[in-house]
Amino acid sequence: EKACVLSSREIASTRWLALKELTYRDPMGQERTWSTAERTTKTEAAADGVDIIAIEHAADGTAGVLLVKQFRPPINKYCVEFPAGLIDPGETAQMTAIRELKEETGYVASVTLTSPVLALEPGITNASCQAVVVEIMSLGKADLQEDEFIECVIVPIPMLLKTLSELVAQEGVWIDAKLWTFALGFSLGSTQPAAQLALNWK
């Protein structure tokens, strides 16, 4: 029997999040309940937001990736992440990536690749994103909101996992899981020649 959600009951909500209790049928046909947090800002877009993998190609042929560091109240720590943002009504993931990158970091870029919709912590939330790979073209002026405090750095991709490990040891930051997975994947795959070719987004 196909598992599915049968009903949803809202328990509490704020401007940004809603806590709900789901009643669902498991693969054996038994009804069960599950607590979940959902965004209240969902639009008609397929995903809630985007994570932006911004690649800069240097004159010597090497590639770097843009990272941001900001304080995240839910973990009471600074977190190192990809630039990211929510998709506004009427936007595509690609439009959001270009807009958010410029607003948060000042960088202007062009889109080269977009992922399908990706789940974020599907055991506790239906929050989703799309990863958008962009190529950095130029640097302008950021347009941060009054409650945004973001530090930016471009790290050479071959040094990414080492750099993240050093930041954890030296500054006590946390690393976003998607960024760590990206860094680990490159590190594990760098022994294969094809992995080097995969980083040439041009």
C-alpha cells in the first residue's frame, strides 16, 4: 500500500514558521502521526529557496568558490555556508540566485547549472531548495538588509575541505551540511581525472 499524508493540523505558527501534526498512512497501511515544521512563506515556485554555488575562475585557470559566514540564532554560532535566499513570488530559482548573490555579496554572475528540488532535513520539515551554480563575472556593491551581517570569502576549491576544517578548529564555527558535502565530494573525487573536468563549468 502506498504511504501518504492523510491530514495536517496546525499547532502553532509565527510569521515565518508553522508547527503542524501530520496524520499519515505507512507502507503497511497503519495510520501514524508526525510533527513537522513548515515555512509560511511558500510561493508557487517548486522550491522554497536557493543555495548558490558561485565559482570564480582565476587568470591562471584555478577555480574558487564563494562562501559566506553569518551568525545563526538557532544554533547560537556562526555558520559558514553557500550564499542562499528564499524565492520571491514570480521568480524562478535562477532569478533568485542572481538577485540574492548581488544583494548579499555584491557579486554579479551568470547561471550555468540548476539542480532539481532538494529536500532539507526531510525528517522534520518539508523545506526545500535548488542548488544553482553560477559563474562570477564582476563585483559590485552589496545591498544588505538592516538585520543581515554577512562576511564573504572566496576559497580555492582544492583547499576547500582543509579551509573549512581550519575554520572549525580555529573559530568554532559550524559548517552548513551542503557545503561540507560539496567539499568532501571534491576531496574524495579529486583522485579521479574526471573530477577535475567536472569543475570546468564553462
